Amino acid sequence: MEVFLGDLKFGLRGLRKNLTFTITAIATLALGIGANSAIFTVVNAVLLQPLPYPDADRMVSIGRSGAGGVQEPIFTFWEQNNPGFRDLTACTGQVAMNLNTGERAQVVSGIAASRNYFRLFGASPIIGRTYNATEDSPGGARAVVISYGLWQRSLKGSPYILGKTVMLGGAPYAIVGVLSPSFKPYPRADIWIPLQANANSTNQAATLNVYAHLARGMTLSQATARMQLLNQRYAETRSALFGVHDLQVAKCRSKSRAQSALL
């Protein structure tokens, strides 16, 4: 113990004699500790925290290998010939929309999503409902589901808003439901409107992100193989207008991946 104390005193005297070195060493240690703490925080958020959605361990994204989104006709073909996925859904990315509630106009974040979006992501309305299959069909009624925050901010939490008509991008939409404040939307949004995916669309933009739950007992390799066969059928039975690419079925693993295509 005496030897240790002697070494400690000798070391402290040396540090006092060279204050520049001492300050640099302490700063380096502090930065190192801070960096390690920051890295752990990022790793914890990126890799360790589960997605805040039902059956997150079986949530997958389905898209072109290395390219992301798909076109409307391809998604509708997948819907009609679903090879075993649960809650298969598609949605656009977040877009800015002009909303006029009758009292004031504002810009809000919105997405167009197919009806299964709400079940897949566990989004439950606290009043009203989400839109139905008829409203989510081409030419269906214009329905809109709004977030709890928007309901409170722009509509004063009125319990009489169901059926109220608001203007979105100059078109009338009827409010059918308000989502729970506990829901963590993906992508971040204030409003949701029916995707109304059209099997006969000639729009070649690959703008849809597709998600689903793996069925019990289905593996990623099985899911990918089934989707490849389904795409081959699409190529054989549909117009060659839309290119069919290799597909990837990938697991949705973390919050950060959810925020960048959910994968």
C-alpha cells in the first residue's frame, strides 16, 4: 500500500509540473467516455430497441432488391394473389398537404395507405373508425383519418368532427376517425387517406412501400421464394409495361430502420 501511495504522489507531482499534458489527457479521456456513451445510445436505439408495433418480430418489408418501392399494379397483383402474408399493406412516403378545416389553412404531413396499414401498425381509433375496403377502392369516397395531435391542435378536440368535411389539396374529404395518442405513426403523419391502388394504373413511378407480417411458420427464405414465383406469374400474365425485378423480403428490426423505409 505504501508503494502504491508513493507512486500515486510521484505521478501527481509529474502531472502538476506539466499542466498542458494533464489538461490534454483529461480532455481526451472525457471525449472518449462521451463518445462511447453516445455510441452506446445510438446502438441501443438502432439495434436493440424493438419496433413499437404488434408482432414486430415478424414484420417485413417487400420490395425490389436494392431499389425499394413498387408500382400500383404490382402491389394490387400481390394483394389479389397473396402468397401467405398477413396484413399486407402499401403506403406512400410522407408528403406535405394543404389542409383547410374551414377556420384556417395549414400544411400538414400526410400519407396515402391501403386499409391494412392500421391493423399492421396497431393504429386504433379513439373515436370513429379507419377507412374501409370500399373507400380504399379506385373511385371510392374520399375519407380521411387524422392524428390525435391534429385533432387537438386544429379541431379543438371537438367530439362532433366525425363526418366533418375538410379540404385537402383542394378536394373535399370526410373525417371518419381519430387515432389514439399512443400510436407512433410510420411515416410520421398528421393525416391518412385511402391509397385506392389501381390495378390498371399506367403510372410507372415506384413510389409504394410494402409491408406485411410473416405468417406463423414462414421463413424469410420461403417468403422470398414465394414472392419470386408470384412476380414470375405477374410477368407472364400482365403487360410488360412494368419491369419485374428481383425481390427482397427483409425483416424490420429496429426503430431506425423503420424510419428509413422501415428497413
